[in-house]
Amino acid sequence: MKTLLGKKIGMTQIFTENGEVVPVTVIEAGPQVVTQIKTVENDGYDAVQVGFGETKPHRVNQPMTGHFKKAGVELKKNLAEFIADEGDTYEVGQVITVADFEEGKYLDVTGTSKGKGTQGNIKRNGHHRGPMGHGSKHKRLAGALAAASYPGRVFKGNKAPGRMGRDTVTVQNVQLVKVIADRNLLLVKGAVPGGKGGLLKVQYAVKGQKH
């Protein structure tokens, strides 16, 4: 499955030939370099490992420095693996760019959602408020969780206040509107997870979905 690592630049809008406004997210994707070819014989599974993003030598530990040196590539900030499509061949040191993606195709974009910190039950789970009249002591509280005297305990997985956001989220079937190869940019329709500068994984939509 063809995959690119990228960085979220932000959102803007473009106009189609018919004059329609299309909101798009700009992703700086690649170029990425193949750092390792994993095989069943050596690693127990088949995969292609790629590196993306520049980094400074003091930010890379000794084992990873040796890994990049063995592959003969520059140090990379991020590594990821993907399974190659049948018939596709890759070599260590090969550079993959946005030119390998076609406009009009549909993509799955994976990123880390924005962290919201600790939030209450209303914002986190969409619960209703309590009575808002004077004297009410139950305006935004979570309410009873223990289900009375029996069973007298809170079940696992119960919706309650807690940490919100900073989860791995995949948005499926977003359309690739435009490819700007000379600037390594992908323009995809709509919003994708995360904030500006966040790491994204972009790949063609999985089998059985839109193409």
C-alpha cells in the first residue's frame, strides 16, 4: 500500500474550474527515503521502512545512527512501515515523492488529534446538564455512576470526566484535490486530525472503499 509521511501545514481554500470553493488541508508530504526492506526470512514479516524529516545528529541515539549509516541515508526524524502492493518493488535508498500520487484519488489520513487536557462529562461525552434553577447543585456534574446499592460499583468503560484528545485518528476517503510536486504538497479536501506541524500518514484508501 503506497504510503507517505507528511506534515500538516494548515487549511486554505481553492477554486474549481466551475468557480466552486473547496476547503482543503495542505500537507507537506515527503520526500521520504526507503531505509530498510523487511522480509519474512529476516524479520518475520514483509514490509517497507521509510524515513521522513530532517533531524540533528545529537537527537539520534547510537543504534539508530548505525541503522541509517548501514542504509547509506541521512538521519531522519520519523520512521514508519507499510506493506507494499503486489508487484511493487522498492530498494534501500529509493526516494518516494508526492509525484507517485494521482489527483482525484481517495486517501486515508492518520494523525494525532489535538489534546484537550482533562475535561468534564459534558464536553467529553456530550452529556446533558442538570437543572439550572437557583439552588441546584447538579448543573454540570456527572451524576450517579454506581447504579444504586446493587451492583454498588462503577463498571469499567463508563463515560466520565477525564483526559480528552491526543488520540490516533484516521479520516477515511478524503479526496486528493491537487498535487504540487515541485513543492512536495498534497491538497486534500476537508479537515484532517491534529494541529499545524503535526505528523501525518497518508495512504490510498483501503480496499473496498472509494478509489
